[in-house]
Amino acid sequence: MSFVRVALPLPLFDPYTYRVPETLADRVRPGARVVVPVRRQEMVGIVVEAGADAPAMEAKEILAVPDPEPAITEPLLGTADWIARYYGAPGGLVLRAMLPSGMWGRTTVLLHLEEPGRIGGTAGELLEWLAGRGGSGTVAAAARALRRPVWDVAERLSRVGAIRMSVQPPDTAASVSTERVIALAGEPLTLLEREERFRRRPRQRALYEALEQAGGALPGRHLEERLGFSDALVRALVESGLARVEASEVVRDPFATEPATPPPGLPTADQRRAIDAIGALGPGTGALLFGVTGSGKTLVYLELIRQALAAGRGAILLVPEIGLTPQTVSRVRGVFGDQVAVLHSGLSDGERADAWRLLRRGERRVAVGARSAVFAPVRDLGIIVVDEEHEPSYKNGEMPRYHAREVAGVRAQLEGARLVLGSATPSLDTFGRLGPKLTRVDLPARILARPLPPVALVDLRTAPLVRGTAGVPWSEALDQAIAVTLDRGEQVLLLLNRRGFASFLQCASCGHVPPCPRCSISLTVHRNPSGMRCHYCDYHAAVPAVCEGCGHEVQVSRGVGTQQLERLMAERFPAARLARMDLDTTGSRWSHHRILGAMERREVDVLLGTQMIAKGIDLPEVTLVGVVDADLALHLPDFRAAERTFQLMTQVAGRAGRGERAGQVVVQTRQPGHHALVRAAGHDVSGFLADEVVTRQDPPYPPHLALANLVASGLDEAAVARRAAALADWCHALAERHRLDLTVLGPAPAPIARLKDRWRWHVLLKGSSETIGRVVRTLAPRLGGDQVRIALDRDPVSLL
Ligand code: ADP
Ligand code: ZN
């Protein structure tokens, strides 16, 4: 008799053991989906270990194995195992993150009659019962009707093809549905006819021509959500007889209608060198492609992916946020066409399962997507590319709290694949890891030797300011630069960081912001009770009346929002066409596309927004980038504030002057001497990294040591604080007992002290990676609790 261990999508640290019936033995392999009984229900789980020992108690039997081949490949099982151990997550929850939802979990098994027959015994009764039910029914209903278990019989009948089993909801690929398609009708209009018919109807004409450009037809949803044509407009065009409504099978991949961008041409000499250098690396090794903004990293990725495909292998391209990178997706599709599966959050469960199957069967060879695409079941994986590897969005914000870049490294090792991390502003973590396993490859200049834009730091303490701007810091220098750019008919990007959720104290005269003496992060100002507080160690101090540096009066800085900025811009530049991009304006699925599209078509002169506008976009007509208040990012209560600010400044500056006309950047700040800003202004990435490694030494932060953050949250603040204190005590005791070199900071209220009604306190652990690993493994299985939840975050990218 043989036994296997089966992981279920439940918060369990130990998989369950099941007995394998003889008849199923050949298909019960590690990684296979199996239907098993769990507390009077049936569930689909994943076999994680074959040949397990017989358990002490009697083990239940596996009921069915729905797939001919394991759903999870061996390297992916190994990757899951690493994630579970490293991040302290239950194995079943890790595997759940790997599979499209609906492929496992609580289930119903359906039996379908394929070949009716006259035989005796239970098998015959089952066939008869199915025939009487119109050909199908659930296993549970059959067992009730026949008053005995039917799994065994069903399994045998399915082997000889008399019946077929299907698992629901796991296998419900959403049924094909139809949708409205708007198609042009009649002969194309001549230019003259257009002038006539659309005389006072420019939007009608735009709609007509959009359809024309798309080859004559587009889904109604695409016209409305992506291109912004109203339903009324579409109906009017149909009523005028110029278009008609047709039904067609739903376009399941919304990116399919996005135009594919052809490759930009042959690689330049620099690109060629990078491609050859990375191509020469052995399998299981990696490279950091360190290329300045606009150096053409995408073409290098595409060429490396092409080489992998030519060798008969597959590829994964990870991007930080798929909605923010339509251009990258278009480029990949432009080269690899329908070999590409685009995995994005807009997919329905059915679409996701479809894409998963196509990849698993090898019918698609390239997966593109955000962090969870690192689990894409690409067959014979040859390369994983992580674009913009420094982006914090690669860290999963919920259990399992993996970092996709780290997972990519582990998976690449297990698959014998190559790993390519790309960035213009590599993270300190990656930079610190360069060595024989991770080679640095540079793209030192922009394509066609286009210069990087000059960056001017405008000192808000001394520069002439425009008055009456309702709290928006506004220098004459920035105002002038915008006016000149608009006059020339060029485009402007204006960055205003997310409004500070934490206020800090800043001296208007010298720009000084008081830090915690122990943690060297900015102190946060609280009103009730009034004081300044460190969110790492809970150091308190009274709010001073004058600056400790220069004796000048100090003021609390909170920052203004993008809406105030929009109002100010409309006042100062009434003729400019404005667009705003932030979380408020990009709520709907395609609004980001729409705004970028309007920029590309030059329907917008000034795009203002939060961090979102700094990322990966390629708009050649932008010649001015303005940063309204760099200090907001610089003084987040986070030890990575300087690194983030540097990356943000460099990335946003990288949006200027990508086309033929040169660009410039204006950054407003009260700390023009801060190393993050000075280095960003000098486009000096290596200089910044060298500075920053030193500032992280005392007190020590990564990459000099490792962190884990424990966040307690609950509805009752006192209970949360008590639990956090108990956790801190437990960690101190563990460290003492095992003589671990562990620093426990806090408990302290988290900078975001309350989220969705839950109070949040945290305890921050510092130590070597080994020490943190030991603590995580000991602690993880003990974190249950009803009233107060504890989240364990190893290698946190955000301590908010
Ligand atoms: P990065 O990601 O490094 O910032 P991109 O890959 O977006 O840069 O490339 C910047 C611009 O240069 C894009 O508009 C791209 O089409 C263009 N480009 C890249 N490689 C070449 C090439 N070999 N020849 C011509 N144009 C190129
Ligand atoms: Zn502190």
C-alpha cells in the first residue's frame, strides 16, 4: 500500500496523508491534482510528496486524478517549497498562488455518460442512473441514489471510456460568450463625403476612422472602455447606416486588439555587446542589465527571448504592473505574435485558466505579466527576464509574501534557465549581489547617442517663488520652463508624489527634517497625543518650536494633492490641455491606456500625476519633466526613502527628451544638498549606490543585514498593542535562549496606524539572513489568532 502527502489550499503547515488506490497509482505523482475527501467534502489538492510513510491514523483514499499530467511541474514544486520555507508560509497557500483560482479547492465531481452499456452490478446501475438523468450527474448524487460509494466504479468506468469525469469549478473554463461588435457598413466614404457627413460631428468622424483603422470592426466594449467613445455616439453611427452591430465570440484577451509594435530595427553595437555577453552565460546563472533610461533594454530582452525560443525553450518576461506597461506588451507581441500569453489582472477566471493551459501544453511559449507570472507554467523554461527589477511592486502584499525577483532566481536555478534583471536604477539588494552568479552588463548610453536631460535642482528656500498658489510650492523657474515648453508646442510631465499620509516637520529656512536618533528615519508628527514619533522603535519627542539646526521657526509639511496642482495649472496655463493620472483617475480598466494614448496622439499638453507617470513609458514628444516637491518622497518614514527618491527622480527624468528634441528636468526641493538628489541630478547611479551603502551601515539596514516585519492588526487597539508587545517579548526570549544576534525594534504603531478599521502595530526584526530565517521558521506556525491577526513579512519592501 502506498501513501502520498497532499497539500490543500488551507492555512496548514503540514500536508495531509492519503492512501493511493492501485488503480490510480500510475497517475499519482508529485505535482498532480487529486480529488480527496476532507471533512465530508471533496477537494482538489496537489500531491507534494510520493512514497510517504503510513500515518498513525487510518488514511483516507484518493478519489480521482483529473489530469493525465501533473499540473505543477517538478521545478515549480521545488520553487513552492523554497517559498514556503523562506517566507514562512503554509505550503498549500503557496501552491494556491501558483495556480489560476478555480483549479483547486472545494469541488464537485461530475460524471458524464459516454457509452451506455448493459452490464451487471454497481457499474451497470451507475450507467443506468446516468442515462436516466440525461447523461450526467454528480458523484455525490449518484452515491445517494445507489446508496453506496461509487468512486471506485466511476474510476473503472472512466478508464474504459464508458464515462468521463469532470471537476467543478476547477475545470469550468468560462463558457464562450458572445459580445457586440461594431462593424462599418457600405462603401468607404471619400474624403469629400467625410467633410460633408461629419461637418459638425468631429467625434462621429473620429469613431468612423477608429473603426476604419482597426480594419473595419471593433468590439463595442473596446470602443467605449479603451477609446472613450460613448454608447450614444456608437448608436448614432449605427442609426446613420454607416455601421452595423454584429455578434462575435468574445475577444478573450483584451490585449489582442492592442496594435503590436514592430521591432525598432537592428541592435546597436552596445545592444549587440549586451546580447552576446548575456548569451554567453551558462544556464542557471544571471545578469544584471544595467542600462540608462532610453538605452533600449527592451530590444535586448526580446533578442534573448528569441534565442531561447530558437533553442526550443520558453520564456517569461516580468513587468512591474501590466496596466502601466502597455508599450512593453505591444513590443513583445510585435515580435512573437501569438506565441505570447499576456497574464494581467483584467482576465476573468476562465481566461486565466485558458492562458494557463495553453502555456502548460506548450502552445504558447512566452508569458508576460506582473509578479505572479513568475509561476507561469511555461514548458522547458529557458529565460526569465525581470524588467525594472528595483520596483517594489514585485513583492506580494499578502500571504505568501514572496518577492518575484527572488523567486525568479530560485526558479531559474531549478529549471536551468537564465535570469536577466534589468534596470536603470538597480536596487541596492541586487547590486550587492553581483558576482560570479550575477554578472553586470551595461548599456551606458541612450539610443542614437541622445543625451540624458540636464536636471536643475531648484532650491525652494531661496529661489523666487510665484505667490498665491494655494500651498503648492511653485518656483518661477518651473513656471517659466513650462511656459517656454508649451510655447514650442512640446509636452510636459509634472510629478507630484502621493500625498503624505504621515506628516513630518521641516524647517522652511534650512530644510532640516528631524530624524530618529536611533533609527535615522524621519520622525512623524502626531497631533493626538501631540509629539514626534519614530515608527520603527517608538522613540518619542516633543514637537520643537524652532529648528535644532538653525533656530528658525519650523512647520509641519503634509504636501498637497494632485487635484490642487491641476487647479493651479489650469489657472496659470489656461490654454494648455491637461490630463491627470493617479489612483483616482485610473480606476477603470483601461483609463491608463486612454490617457497615454491621448498623450501619444498629442491631444494633451501637460500630464500631471503621481509615481505612475514615472514608470517605463516612452513618449518621445515630452521635453520637460517637473518634480513639484521632491522632499515628500525623501522623508517617508522608511530607511529606503533615499533609494526610492533617487529611483523616482532618475526614472522620471528618463521620460524627458527620449525623441529627437532634447529634454530638461526641473526638481523643486528644500534639500538640494541631499545625496539622493545630487546624484540623480548628475545621472550618477553608481555614485548613489556607493553613498547609500555607507549610509546604511550605522544603524545597519539591508543589504548589511536582513529584516522581517511582524504586523499585528485588529479592531481593538489595546488588544493589538498587547499582542505586539507579547510578540516582541517572545522574540527577545527566543534570541536569548538560542543566543541569536537578533535586534528587536518596537513594538510601535505602524506609520499607517489604521487601515480598513483595523489598528496596526509592528515589530521589526533585524539580523543576519540565517538568524531571520530561523526566527521565521519557528514563529510562522504560531501566528494564528482570531481577534488580532499577525502578518509575517520577510524582506519587507515597505514598512508602512
Ligand atoms: P529603456 O527600456 O532602456 O528605457 P527602450 O527599450 O524603451 O529603453 O528604448 C528606448 C527607445 O529607443 C524606444 O523608442 C525604442 O523603440 C528605441 N530603440 C531601441 N533600440 C533601438 C535600435 N536598435 N534602433 C532604433 N531605435 C531603438
Ligand atoms: Zn527609532
